[in-house]
Amino acid sequence: MYRIMYLSTATVPFSDNELEELLEIARKNNSEKEVTGLLIIKGRTFLQCLEGEKENVLEIFEKIKKDERHDSIIELIEEDEGTRYFPDWSMGYKNINHLDDVKSQKLTDYTNSNNAHKFSSDDISEIFKEFVEIS
């Protein structure tokens, strides 16, 4: 299973309606390519995991990199192993600005951090795995 996890910054704040539109399009495109994943948002910071066949994940990731609604894309993890973290989600979504009952200290730290880009690959993986466990 090929997986990319990345961090980016929205160039402007997204309204709830704009996020819903973005998610609807992403879910449709991901479903067509059999790509699954999770999008975590904190303010203007996007943390995303995409997983599936390498060719399909890379095709979607290339589109994301060209999207002018965000910049400062930092690829955090690229791996080709294991099983899907999110087999049932064409694109799961979590807004952690208002997340209650956080069990992972890493997720709590990420939620409270203004320096989310300083988290290690292991930290990022732990954050995504937290959502696998609570879903």
C-alpha cells in the first residue's frame, strides 16, 4: 500500500461551505481512483494522508500540489508498505480546532501548536493512527 502524508497551508481561510465542497470533490475523485485517506484541518493548516495504488496516489498528489488554494506543501511521509489505515474512507475529515476528548498527547500537542511543521514523521503517523483507533 502506497501512502503519502503531507502538510500544507491554505492561502486563505476556508468557510465551512467551501470545505464541504472541497471534500465532496475529493471524495468523488478518490473513490474513482480507489484512494482512501484522511484530511485533518487546524485553522489554515492541512494535514492529509492519501493511500492506494502508487500511480493513483501520485496523480492526486500532483493535482494537490498545483492547487493555488494552498501552499507550503511539505511531504512528511512517503511509504509503500502495510495495509490501508482508512479502508472505508474515500476521504475522512476531522477539524481539530474544536476536538474534544483527545487521547493522544501528540494530537493534543499538534492541536495546541503554532509550529505543526516541526512534528516528526513518527509524530504524524501517530496522529493519523489515533483517528484509526477512535473511528
